[in-house]
Amino acid sequence: MQIRLLSLKQVNNLVIQMSESDAIKKTELPNTRQSIAREISDAGIKSGITLLVHSSLSTLGWVSGGAVAVIQALMDVITPDGTMVMPEHSGDLSDPANWHHPPVPEKWWSIIRDSMPAYNPEYTPSRGMGAIPEVFRNMPFVLRSDHPEVSFAAWGKHASFITSNHSLDYSLGEKSPLARIYDLDGQVLLMGVGFENNTSFHLSEVRALGSKGTKQGAPIYLNGERKWVVYTDIVYDSDVFNKMGEDFCNSCLVKKFTIGAGKCILFNQRPAVDFGVQWIERMRKSH
């Protein structure tokens, strides 16, 4: 029997074809820019709002135009009078001493710190955020914040306000895009994802835990030169976010609906952050 070995390119193409085949099977009719915009609008998302979007393209079913069509649909509904925000985190631009999934040998740490390319908002890719945010950050008139590890991108009326002055220290706290969305009384859309992806609960963590920070590091540009900088931040823990989100849904107003085949949740960010602060404080006291 002759064994045929596939090239890496062929394997990747096969994976893509299988994924697309699965999407077609769970889709009655193609999702389009127009149909997605209609479902977004029917859910109560309106022109002029500030909306933080967490997403998974694969959960929506087959989409004509993929991530671009989803983003255009959101823009059609929100319009430039509103603001759309997405996380563009690049967790690999961080101190290798803190890597656990997977860890790297300690003898590698200094080499990585010395050689890792510095963060650049124009071309540093997001990591693990999915196809929609990765396409969004490259679209016209989208601004991106300057944090090397947990940046956010924004489009629309308040894009500059949200992305400017993103602090290195306590990166998801009071000087972060999350806090600016809170100031604007924005909303959060979980599009095909659960509360484990709800970054707004990280703002709750900072407000509940205060200044209990540890040292972190990342490469950035300072005065045009690459520098490895050390900053202070808390150790964020999203492992409890699903339980926190479940309790939030039981006690506060959320809207559940579908976009394509994807289950979605829409809620106001302020009550979610405030609930998260109380939830974390209560859990700390009970332990």
C-alpha cells in the first residue's frame, strides 16, 4: 500500500475546507451583510451607540464575505455617529517568564526579551482574538490603542477618546479603553461567544482588587527605539467569568438572540462591571 504524505499547505487547506463544510451544514440560507445587519438591528442595537464586540465567526454559520461582511453589517447599523470597539490583544508580546500555555525553558527568556519585535499598532497581529477583530484592525479609519499586550481597536465617533492614553500599568483598569467605554455608557455584544470572553469583567477585577500588582514586561518603541519595558499589572483571571456571567444574567437585564447560527448576548457594560466588582468582593469575603 502506498502512503501519500500531505504538505503543510495541503493540510491547512483541508482544515479550512472541513471547517467551511461544517458551517455550510448548519446554515439554512447564506448569511449576508444585509441579513446580519437586520438581525443586529432587530436585537435593539441602534445607530449612535458605543458597542464593544467579542466575536467568533465560525459560530455564525456560513457567511457570504466572511469577517468583512460581519464588520460591514455592524458598521451599517451603528453608523459613524456611533462607535465600535474590539479587543486586539497580542498576548505573545509579554514576559516569557509568565507564559504557562505553554511555558518555555528559562534559558530562552533573555533571548526572547532581547529579540522580540516591539509592538506597533499598525502591524502587530492580534493573537487568539479570531478572524473578525484581525480584519477589523486593518480597516480604514480604525484606531488602535498603544498597549503591547491588551490593545483595543475602535471605529466611529469616539474612537480616539477610547483608544488614546492606554496606560501600560493596570492595563485593563481606569486608564484603559474599557474604562472609557464605561464613561460612555456603552454596550457589550457577545457574538457567538460566552462570558469567558467578556473583557469588561477585567475592569471589575482591577476595581475590586486595587493595586495588588505584579511586574510584567513587553517590547515597545520609545523615542523611535525598541525598548523592553517593565510595568505593573494584576494577574487577570477569566476562569471565573462564566460563573460571574451566569449570576449576572440571573440578576440583571440581558438580551439573548441569534445572529445566523450564533448565540448572542447584549447588555449594558456599566451594570456588568459594577456587578462584577460586587461579585469578586463577595467571593473574596466568603473564602
